[in-house]
Amino acid sequence: MKTFYIETFGCQMNAHDSEKVIGTLVSQGYSQVPTVEEAELVFYNTCSIRDKAEQKVFHRLQQFKRDGKGKTFAVLGCVAQQEGEKIFEKAPHVSMVCGSASYNQLPQMLVQLEAGNRRVTGLSLDTEDTFETPLTRRDNPHRAYITIIEGCDKSCAYCVVPFTRGPERSRTSASVIAESRQLAEMGYTEIQLLGQNVNSYRDPSAAGWDFATLLDNVGRVPGIRRVRFTTSHPRDFVKQIVDAIDENSTLCNHVHLPVQSGSTRVLAAMRRLYTRDEYMQRITWMKSARRPIAITTDVIVGFPGETEADFEATLGLLDEVEYDSIFSFKYSRRPNTSALALGDHIEEEEKGRRLAILQEKQRQIQIRRNAAYLGVIEECLVEGFNQATGQWIGRTSQNKTLNFLRPVENGDLTGRYVEARVTRAGPNSLAGEYVN
Ligand code: SAM
Ligand code: SF4
């Protein structure tokens, strides 16, 4: 039996793609090993969203340039799609490059590798198929990921995704529901629907479901107790999604709605297709919902031309929305993107200064927001036990970590839904006690 090792970089989509790649490899008779040293085939599933992420994979490959004799190296994912055959020049010990739109060709590509071909490529983006495999090897025994839409049809000025993942392709609602049912039968209780922009989901079958309808129906699959989804684009985020969350308690009351900037001028330069006011309209829908919806976001600081006043507008937006948490990044120049042509690039040091100010402001907001949970009883899905702290690790419907105490001798809680009362609140997590 041939052995393989896989390392995954980047987003949840990549993590889930790797689960499917592993399933495919196992079905072809390969066996996964935990270290590069033990492997004959080494896969890197890569991310190119920022320059740092891209450099990581070349650094990894460099490490094995000399010590990797006898092994076959393959680069998958976004860097593979972006750099293509140039990777063979940069790292001659790589034998295969394959972007995510070509993973359905993996079995044939493996045959070519076995036959000794040292320049195997899967770089086509014009595939009509989505990458479906019933053989997905899932990492988490309770939460399962389902890709509902691949690729992206937006053209945000800073983003490589449309180039690395190709145009949008939605899966049929029937296949999403069938997979959800199958997962429930296997004992999964939480489903996370994935896509670069889940809101622009459009059922290609005659049923013609939109995202809100799909979400609601996944939430009605017997045995499924929680449904999450990521990522939402504000332009396609409609009120029906909030209504669905209000009406169906299986749908988690958490929405990740990346804003990127609080300045309408910068949003226009980013080609985000919404103004600050339009974004705030979506926030108002969520804040007016019957259930308390946790809201999280992504922010980019230092986009070309971002003035101090634009940055202040983003800080003001954080105060106005009071996010439960944010992911924040310094703008990074990416190949092929239209922002490269913009003038007035901001110095790295200045980007770093803005990022630090933004993150400190958000930390204060999170301290305030989380303090409001003191005394509140929350239902948690128990994800595991932390030996170091002696606490169970729970996750609330709002996607907050709630760690709590309960003697291990009283039984394993992993995978169960239990209630815990919040007794302490920090900026990044809550702590509490088990409630019988
Ligand atoms: N599709 C999602 C959306 O529209 O928000 C997110 C895609 S991307 C994987 C995740 C986040 O990375 C983005 O929301 C953005 O904040 C950040 N990002 C993307 N390109 C970037 C760049 N060139 N520099 C810095 N951050 C970037
Ligand atoms: Fe990138 Fe914009 Fe598409 Fe998100 S919506 S993946 S940020 S191009």
C-alpha cells in the first residue's frame, strides 16, 4: 500500500477539500501517515489569499528539496492554480500541481504519477462539475462540512479567489439534502455549509431553491441539531436569511458578514458592491431579530489609498456594530488582482499601526460584549476536554467558546449538548460551570 501525507493551509474550504482529497486517495488504495518522513507521496493543499500564506508552502518545499529523495511531492489548491507550471521551475522536486476545480480528476492524475510522469497538472477552471465524493474522510466526529457552492463570481479588487477557484458552481439542493441526511444517520449533529459566497447559492435543479430555503431545509433534517454557514457576502445577504434563523432554532444564531472597510469610498475602490449604509441595513435586520444573533466580520486595513479618515470610519463602524469577533488583515498585494494597478500603496509599518489600533479597539469591544453573558445559561456542544486546564471545551450556538468544569469521572461529555452557566468572561472566550 502506498503512503501519503497531507498538510493543509488556509481556510475552511481548503480544510474540507483536504477531507475529500483524503477520501479519494484512500479509495484508490493509499494510506495516510502522520509525518512527511513516513510518506511516499506528500501533498500540500495551499492558500494564496495573502503573500505570507503563499510563502509558507514554498518554504515547506524548500525544506525537502534535498531531504525529500524518493518521495513524490504534489501542490494542490490555490497556489497550484495561481502559479501553475511555474511551480515545476521553482521547485523541481514537485511532480504534480492541481487546483481545486480539478480534484475530480485526481484518480486519473494519480495513475499518471504512478506511471512515472513527473509533470502532472490539473489546472483547468472550466469544469462544470462540483467536486463530490461520497468518500470524504471527515476530521471532526460531530461537525461535518458540506460545500454548497464553489468558486466566486465577484471581483473584489484585492482578491485572488476568482482566479484560483474559478466561477461559481452550485450543487443541487437534492444532493445537499441527501448528504445532510446521510451525515445525520452517521451520527453527525452539526452541519456547516461552505462556500466563498453561500448567499449567492442558486439551486441548478428545477426546484430552484435560494440559499435561505436551502438553509431552512438542512435545518429540518431529523437528527441535525445545529447548522452553520460561511461565508456571506453583504450584497447577497437578504432578510429571508435572518427570518429563517428566527423561525428555525436549529440554525445557529451566528452570521459572519465580512465588511472589509467602514468607508464607502474604500468599499467602492475595493469593488465590494455595497455602501456602508447598505451594510448597516443588514446589521439592523440582524439586531432586530427575535434571537440574539452573534455577528462577526473580516476587515482589511491599508487598502491602497485608505486615508486616516477612511480608517477612522472603519473604527467607527466597529463601535457601531459591536462585533462578537473579527478577523483582521493588512492588505497584501496579490497577482492578477485589479488593486495592483491602484496608486498610493500604504507602507507596511503604517498598515501594522492601523491593524494594532483596530485589534485593540475590538478587544475592548469583546471584553464588554462577553461580560454581558455573566450569569447566562448557554447550550454547548462539547468539543473535547482540555487536560491542561481541566475544563470541557464547549461551543455555543453563537459560536463562542465556553469552557466549563465538571469532573471527568462523571463521564465523557464529548459530542453531547449540555448547559453551562457563564461565570467568567474574557475577550476571546467564556468560562463557566456545568448545569445539571
Ligand atoms: N469570500 C469571502 C468574502 O467575500 O468575504 C472571504 C474570502 S477570503 C478567503 C477571507 C478574507 O481574507 C477576506 O474576507 C478578506 O478580509 C481577506 N483577504 C482577501 N484577500 C486579501 C488580501 N489581498 N489582503 C488582505 N486580506 C485579504
Ligand atoms: Fe474574494 Fe470578493 Fe469573492 Fe470573497 S466575494 S472570494 S473577497 S472576490
